[in-house]
Amino acid sequence: MRDLSKMEIKELELHANRIRKNILTEVHSANSGHPGGSLSGADILTEIYFEQMDINKDNVDSIDRDRFVLSKGHASPLLYGTLKEKGLLDDDLTTFRKINSNLQGHPNMNEVAGVDMSTGSLGQGISCAVGMAIVNKHVDKNTHRIYCLLGDGECEEGQVWEACMAAAHYKLDNLCAVLDYNHLQIDGNIDDVISPEPFASKFESFGWNVLDVNGHDFYELRNAFNQAKNEKGNPTMIIAHTIKGKGVSFMENNYAWHGTAPNDEQYETAMKELGGLE
């Protein structure tokens, strides 16, 4: 693993912080959306888009590159916020969820450059990612990788496990999925709603290489993604332990912020907190 310098860590933290600001701007402007699970995934997508994927302005409209699928499609503010920070999105984030805006509540690959799959119905995103990985590895025989972000509550969907079974069967070592394990879903703690645990042993029993990391630690994320690239014959699942609402004190570990927009006062407070990190 290439060691990360303090400067590199600071740059990644700044990207993640700006992505979190983008998320809040989107949801506040729309007065609707899903801030909690978007904020929890900001560090993960920072690592993917700024260090792992070979995506840039020149190839954003091409499939001849690595691709990313947001399986938890309701976290679209996270994807749009990341594309904006990467310089791949020209749309005004304050148009999020507005009529005639390209930035709808679930990402649409036909409307937004850089969105590699339209998602929303939980479980379908990982299934599409498996299909992409099959074509890359067994049909086109290229070296591009497929990345996918799953929600922990999403794993209550049976389709997730069907996709995982197929990924192992086809030996998709070009597929790296990340579980945003923030422990909360719309109705509360996932253990209280319908526990999908034990995650690690389940994914392992389905034939996946499983790595366990702190989803807010860039050292651990970098190491895990590098290990995934070196894995042969198996897809990789990175179980990233995260905090729902990460970065905004009154949103952290509070499932009420799964699908609630901040009012003007809350938005101002949250942006001040994040502004202090710059």
C-alpha cells in the first residue's frame, strides 16, 4: 500500500467536506431528500472518485473507463455532490428535485453525465453492477473496474443476495462493492427493523472477499481498495463502518435525518459546522 501523506489526507478531507456541503445545499434547496445516508458515504465516494476510478472530463461520457453504481439510489445528493466536486457536473445543485431539473431524487443516467446507472429500487443497483462486471470481464475482456455502493438496510432485499451469488459464480474480481454500514434506516436501527447480520460471514459464504474498515478513515479505505485490486477470482465487499449524518452534529446517528430536509436555521448551523473544517 502506498502510504498517504498528511497533505494527501488533508486534500481528501477537504473534498469530502465540500461534498457534504453540496449534499446539504441540495436537500435544503429542495426541502426534501435524504441527507443522513448521503453524508455517511461522502468519504467513501471521495476515495473512489478522486483516487480509485479513472474518470475525468474527457471520458465521462464513455464506457471505456471504470464505472460506479449507486445502488442506494435515494442517496443521489451524495452522487451529484461528488460529481460537482470532481468538476464533472455543470448543473446548479439548487435545482435538485425541481420540476424539469436533471437532478432528480433518484439518479438518471439519461440526463446526468457521470451517472452510470439509473437506480432507486433497492437491490437493483448491485444487480446492474454485476451485469457490467460480467460484460467487462467475460465479453469485452478489459481491465476496467466496477464500483458499487450499497446501503445496509438495502441488504434486506433478496435481490442483493441473488446478485452476490452471481458475482461469485462468474468470479468477478473486477467488481468492488462497498457497504455503507451506518446501522440506521428509515424506521430506525437495522437490528430492530429486520437485522441482516452477520454481514461478513454472509458475504463470505456467498463467495466474496470481505474487508472490514472504518468508512471515514482514508488510510483504511485506500488499503482496502488496493487489496480488492489484487484479489484474484473473487468479488470484493468492503464493509465500511460509518456514521449516518456524518459531519453535522445534530444529524449524526439520528435516523430521523434519513429523509428529512433541514430548515433554514438548521441549514445555517450545519454549514457553519462544515465551514469550520476548511
